[in-house]
Amino acid sequence: MADEEREALVNGMRLTAVALSQAGVPFALCGTYAAWARGAPEPDHDVDFVISETDVDRAKVAIEGAGLEIRDPAEDWLFKAYHEGQLVDVLFRMCGEQVSSEMFERADELEVAAVRMPVISATDVISTKMRVLQEHYCDLGRVLPVARALREQVDWDRVRTEIAGNPYAEACQLLLDRLGIAAGGAQGTAA
């Protein structure tokens, strides 16, 4: 990603966070930028935020008012906002489930690129990354570096509970256990 594209993406993240905050819309940074805010490698693609499904209309108005272009994709679990051609996804369902108020409660207020914003917990970052693994999307190369970077912040017992029944996520967990990544987690805490 070129420097000017990265700058446009980060500015889109800042503008979105400020707009949602000023509009009083509960939100949190999620995905790879949430992982980055917590110490993982810097991503080179879109920014992701989560909101409640009941706040979609207010969020669209706020973000559009901040100068981003809003688009509704075919998927019915998010909308997209663009800043200078760079993508900000705003999700209201993750892994097939509505975004819960508990996810917002577990988020921490962190400074990200000079803007304070809620960031989902490290446990939620890892759990969602693992729960999206499936037959047609099983890229462990996107999970392992993040898990390694965030390992001490993750409640691995909660992750194991949340991924139960997903054989791809369970295989990933086995690999994380065998590599000693999950063994050092903050087990029993609500990281």
C-alpha cells in the first residue's frame, strides 16, 4: 500500500471514529486495526468498526456527514464507507451474530492514530478471527501473527468456548496450543 493510500485509510478511520462518537453511536474498532492498536503488525487493507444493528441509519448519516461516501453492498451484515478510495467497513453482525452490547462493554478506550476510541478486546479479536474460518476461507496465515502478538491479552478459555463446534477454528486452536501461543494467555480473565 502506498503512503498516500495508507494516510487516506488512517484518516478515514479517524473521521469515522470521531463522527460516530459525536453522534452518540456506540461503536468499537475491530478487525486488524483493533489488533494493531493492541500490538499486532500494522495491516495494509481496510478498517473495520462494529455498531449495533439498531444504529445503522444514525451511523450512516454521521459518517456521510464527515465526508465519507456510503455504499450498501449485497451483504446484509455491514455497510461500506470510502475515504479517498480507501475502505472503512461498518459491521453490525459478526460471524453471523448481531454485535452484542457485551462486546462494547469489553472494549477498551485506546488512542489509535492520535484519536481516542473504543477498541474490542484482544479476546474478541482472536475469537472472531477464528470463528470466520471455514472450508472456503481457512487462511491461518492471517490468524497466527495476530494471535502471537496478542497472546498475553487473550482469555484462551473463552476463545475455546466460543469456537466450539467449528472444526476449522478448533484446528487453529490446536495449532496455537501446540506452538505454545495459547498456553501463555490470560486464562480466566475477561481480556
